[in-house]
Amino acid sequence: MNPPAFPDNVRAVVIGGGVIGCSVAYHLTKLGWRDVVLLEQGRLTCGTTWHAAGLVGQLRAHQNMTRLVQYSASLYQKLEAETGQATGWKQCGSVLVARTPERVTLFKRIASAARAQGVACEIISIEEAARKYPTMRTDDLAGALWLPDDAKVNPADVTQALAKGARMGGARIFEQTRVTTIHQKNGAATGVATTRGDIAAEVVINCAGQWAKQIGRLAGVTVPLHSAEHMYIVTGRIDGVHPNLPVLRDPDGYIYVKEEVGGLLMGGFEPVAKPWAMDGIPENFEFGMLPDDWDQFQILMENALIRLPCLETAEIKTFMNGPESFTPDNNFIMGEAPECKNFFVAAGFNSIGIASGGGAGRALAEWIVQGEPSLDLWPVDIRRFARFHDNDRFLKERVSEVLGLHYMMPWPNRELQSARPLRRSPLYDRLAAQNALFGSKMGWERPNFFAPSKTDARIDYSWGKQNWFPYVAAEHKATRDAVTVTDLTSFAKFLVQGRDAESALQRLCANDVAVPVGNTVYTGLLNARGTYESDLTVARLGSDRFLLVTGTAQATRDADWIGRHLGDHRAKLTDVTSAYAVIAVMGPRARELLARLTRAPLGNGAFAFGAIREIGIGYATVLASRRTYVGELGWELYVPAEYAGGVYDALMEAGADLGARNAGYYAVESLRLEKGYRAWGRELTPDYNPYEAGLAFAVNLGKGDFLGRDALLAARGKPPARRLLSFVAPTPDTPIAHGGELILRNGDPVGEVTSAAYGHTVGGIVALGYAATGGARVDDAWLAARFEIDIAGERVKVAAGLKAPYDPAGAKLKG
Ligand SMILES: Cc1cc2nc3c(=O)[nH]c(=O)nc-3n(C[C@H](O)[C@H](O)[C@H](O)COP(=O)(O)OP(=O)(O)OC[C@H]3O[C@@H](n4cnc5c(N)ncnc54)[C@H](O)[C@@H]3O)c2cc1C
């Protein structure tokens, strides 16, 4: 058969012939796009894919990420029948072993999450683990976990099968063809230049693996990833090792092990990784390997010898050192680039590209064809990053830490340490001097809590109450009883200005934002399915000027969503995040405190809830917005950055005798959950609509058309399939929930906890989570059923309710 002619105009160009590019091409053809071209600079699989170990572990931290792998698994099983190309699929299951009691607790939490996510998983005895994996040493183990559906594949064969399937669907694949330029016009990709000529395209898709950063840079697009060396060895045949042996993972020893041709393939994720290619990836790195590095591998080898004494005498046939790309948060990168329309990315797979490849390829293909993803992909959405993430030094230092996260204990509140401090509020030094313990979000250093001394400003990680518990209790109490000051500077802030600002925002927002100047409105931004793209506060500062305040993590995503939907409206969006510090003054004595520093009237009449006004605070003029996220009287002060220090000092000085003190984000989390306030990314995502989320009050169907209105009209009045509930376990000594726990109703799994904390006012766990309703109306009778949350295998009885566990009048949900 003659090779296909090189085209000059196609619908979609896929860059990269690894597992991801081939999967995207395959799924585009399945969705009816036949005019697809895949370009590979070398030969298919020659980047990272060819040397992957081929483990397909199904359970992920986020439900939708698990769904992607579950889909990969179902696809890889049937690809051979469809294409005639074998994939090496073998469902061998996997055994995870724990060396410590803390890891056993994690396994119990994993087993609970697996039930919530529909993945087969069970805690097994050490004896059972030994039966499943006879060559393993077990006398030092504390526990084990069994995932029967986990599997292994041959990565190169899977990729060839996807490529064959793509060709069968009409796609054309050109090897030895390098993309050298991304053509753009009016902020959109229009095609590529290659070593064989130009191709015009409606859509360009960057699936270039570790090269994706430099391909991104060709288009001015941030694809923050960095290569790191990743190593394994393969032994000769070992007695007792056979193809049906499960995959073995010993995360406390950082290692994984899989059968390979009668021997063992052993690799792992060492705690301090070795970044590679600081000066860029060498030319022609086709089927490339890096030199053996036994020093770097030593920690894995030592641990493998503990677990598998048979390795002592085994012949080492191969030392494989191949680079893989890692991202700043160990999640991959997908979606349409916010900087360039029609330019999509799927890259940075952090060593799970084979397992995720099928699902990720389908999800991106859907995103391309339908214009949006069909499920919430926020954990991997390219818009969780910003321009600063593209910094090479930042990336190099961060990936040194990230690779090890695979097997590191995923402690609650775990903070990454590398490449910090990065973005600092004007109050940073003041707060640090008062023993703030900072956490990092979107690069911002944010105070989590304030400790009594420098040495106490740390987190002692554990599953139970951590060392900071009493400090946060005091901050929480001070907010409920007196007044606290919190640095919320990291909020993303946008100005939307222009003649059509009001009509543009009315089209974007589900609530009515055509309010008089000086008012704020809480609203969702919905997509056509009527589910959440964002939730934020819109403040009207002038007839044609609005300030939008949104979550720290959403800055890029919201700017992208809003910018895209301004359409032909004469309105401009400007990111003013760095221009303003935000200082929240919250608690019943907040008015008294502010009154000492301003002549502006602050009473309910002159300064009602939801109002926003310019007021003087000391020498500074600030925007004061009467809203809080904690369910108390309070104001958020939007302070031009250069005045922030002075305003903060004035507040602390004037509030000393009122009990004013600092509070951090952990206190805010506990306070907001008592009040039942929802958070973007957890309770509010593209998987949920306002009726399911219990936020119908923030929707105005009568104001005229807006994005998502038709879907809401269709959903209105029908009992939602799942409903967000507040849960309370009002006993102080229950185990601590952290989110992700299984929710049971009358003993049956109905959902997963989305957020949880200890509520210091109600004196127990407070949580939010969606429960499947089975079409029932959620009324008192339905809620009176027996609700439990499975916390690491312990079923904790909880009260479930539609109302917040705490309201300012002091009423508490009864347990
Ligand atoms: C040692 C090791 C073990 C691993 N084990 C596992 C495992 O057990 N399970 C698992 O799920 N994952 C595993 N992985 C990870 C997995 O291999 C990767 O996540 C996956 O292969 C990434 O696929 P990709 O398509 O994104 O990248 P690649 O396979 O690197 O494909 C990208 C392609 O783009 C091409 N390209 C780049 N620039 C251009 C250009 N300008 N023009 C045209 N083409 C270009 C490259 O040549 C390359 O072929 C492992 C990785 C390593 C290193």
C-alpha cells in the first residue's frame, strides 16, 4: 500500500506518537473526526512510552481520575479484538504492603474511598498477602491491601494498537516528521510548520510528552513540566515468578515490582528525584536511554532486597533509566490552552501515562469535539497553572520533590516544600514574625495557622488531630466570639469594565448582578449543562465597572472562562490580583474594631450585608465589602498593596483590647464548614448544578437569559439525583475526617465526603458531601435515616441535614 500523501490542510493535527497522542487520535476518529493527522518526529513510541513498565493501577485520589483509568482498562482489554494488535493486557491484580501502622490506616482509608468510587479493593491479612506473593518477605509488615482489577500491559503494543485503530478510523500518521512552528492568527492556532512542509489545521494538539513544554513555548502557551530520570531493573528468571504474579507495591520502601518474562521488573519513586535536561532535551533523543545511575537507584535497591531476598542472587539483565515528565503538582495537564485558542495539550503524565492514556485520550477528544469536557477534569486542567509555573528553576526544583509523592504518605494538609516561598503578600513578613505556618496555593504563601512559638510553627503529620489543633481552636473561637484578622490577599481579582460590562456579566452569571452601584452579589458561573464553572462574588463599583473576586486557585481558569464569554460585548477583563491585598476582619466585634479606625458609618442601615464602600482606615482609603466566608459579622478590606502593612498594623493595634488576633486558613475552613459554605473544586464543580449543590437561592431564572439557564429550567422542580448535605458527628473524640470518605445511608454507599474539618463550635466533625437520592425527595423523613461516614474502616454515625450545622443565631444541628 502506498503511504498517504502529506496533507496541507486538515481538521486536527496531533503532535507526538506516544501513548497519549495515539489515544487522542484514536478517540477523535471514534467521535467522527476522520481528517486527523498525527506527526511524530521519530517513530511511534520512541519518546517515553517504549520503556514504561506497563502497570495499570486503577485507584486514584480523585473519582474522575479513577474513571479515566477504569476506561483505559476496559479499552485495553478489547483493543486486540478491534484492531488485531495485541496489547499484552493481563489482569493480575496488585498487592500493596504496609510497613507502618500509619500506612495501614491509609490502606483502610483507600479501601473506603475505593468503595465510594466503585473500585474492587480489600484489606487482606499478611498471610493472605504472602500467599498471593510467595517470594515476598512479610515478617516486618504491618498490613496489606488487594486490588484485584489492577493489571499490566505492554505499553508499546497498546500504543501500536491505538495507532492502528486511529488509522482504521481514517487518521493518517507520519513518522520522522518534526513540528517546528505553531502557526497562529488572532490568538488562535491555525496549523503547524514541519520538517516536511506546512499543514493548516482547525485544531492543534500538543501530546509531545517531555517535549510538550518547548512545543507550548512555540505557541506562547504554559505547559509546566520538567523531565526527571526514572529507573528500573529487570532480572533474569527467578524460581516461583510466573506471569500471573500480581504487581507488588511497597510504598514505604518506594518500590514497585512486576513479573517480566519469568523475572522481575523492579522500579520505584525515590524521595529525592534527579531532574534531567536542564538545558533542553538533546536533538534526536529517539528511543533514548540515560546512563545507569546505581547511586540514585541505591535507595530502591536496598528496599527491594528487604522485600524480595531472591533479588540477592538474581541476574540483573537490564538497567533502564529513561526520562519522564513531571508537573508541579504530580497531576497531568489537559485542555485547551488559555493563551491560544484551538491549541490543546495532553502531557506531563508523571509516570501514569499508560494507565491514564485511554481515558485521558477520550476525555481530551470529547473536549475538542464538544467544546468542553464531559466531566470535571479540574485536577488535571491546564488552567490550574499560571505563567509563573513555566519558570525553569521553579520546575527543576519542584520535580525533584514531586516524583517521590507517588509513594510518600499523602498526609492530610501535606504541603510541598520545594521552590518556596514564591508569591508573598505584603503582609508576609509581619505574619511570619508572628509564627505563621504558611501553606502554598497557586504559588501564594498563605497563613494556615499561627503558632505560639517559632518551633511550634510546623505540621506534625498524622491521621488524627495534628499538633496545630489547639492553635486553630483558639483562632476559630476568637472569630466566633470576638474578632480576627485574616490575610486573604491570594484571592484572584478581576475588573470587568466597559459599556457592556453589565450585560456581559448578566449573560455569564446565574444570579442577577444588575444591582445598584455599591452592592455585591454571590453567583455561580455555569456552563450549558447548568453545572458550575466557577462561583464568585461580583461587586458593582460603577455603572460600567465591576470587581470580581474569586478563589486563589481559579485565577487562570476564571479569566479564561470569562474572557471567552465576553464575546462581542464591549467589556474588558483585567486581572488586578497583584494590585490589592485583602484583609478580612471577621467576628462579632468587627464593627467595633473598624469603627475605631474610620469615620464611615458601619451600622446595618448605612452599611448593610452585601454592600461595598470606599472607607478610610487610618491613613489609607480601602474598599470595604461586608461579606465573610465564616458566617459572622465582618468585612473584607480590599487594600491597594502599598497600604496593606499600615492598615494591618492599625487593625491589630486598635483591636488589642477587643481580643483581635490573627487567624489562618485552617480556622476559615472549619468555620465555613460549620456554616455549610461551599468551595469551588470540591462542592462546586462541572459535575454539579445549583439544585444539587443547594444553591438555588443564588440563581435568578427570572432575570432573562444566561449561560446554563435552559438546563436549569429543565432540572427545576425535579428531585436531583444527588444532593449536597452537611454532616455532623457531634462528639469530640471521633476520628478525624479529611475528605474522600465513604458516606453510607442505612448501610448502603451513597457518596463521598467532599470537605471535612473539626468544627470547634459544634464540637465534632463537620463535613459536606453529595449523597445519591435514588430519585427520592430529600425531606426530613429521608434525612432521618441512619447516616454514617467510613473513616479508615470505622463507621462514624453522623447527622445529615440540608441546613448548615451552625447558624449565627446559635442553633446547632442535633446529632
Ligand atoms: C521508567 C518508566 C517507567 C514507567 N512505568 C509506567 C507504568 O508502569 N505505568 C504507567 O502508566 N506509566 C508509566 N510510565 C510513564 C509513561 O511511560 C508515560 O507517562 C507515557 O509514556 C507518556 O506518554 P506520552 O505520549 O505523553 O509521551 P511520549 O511517549 O514521550 O510521546 C511524545 C512523543 O512526542 C514526540 N515529539 C516530541 N516533539 C515533537 C515534535 N516537535 N514533532 C513531532 N513529534 C514530537 C516524541 O518523539 C515522542 O514520541 C513510566 C515511565 C518511565 C520513564
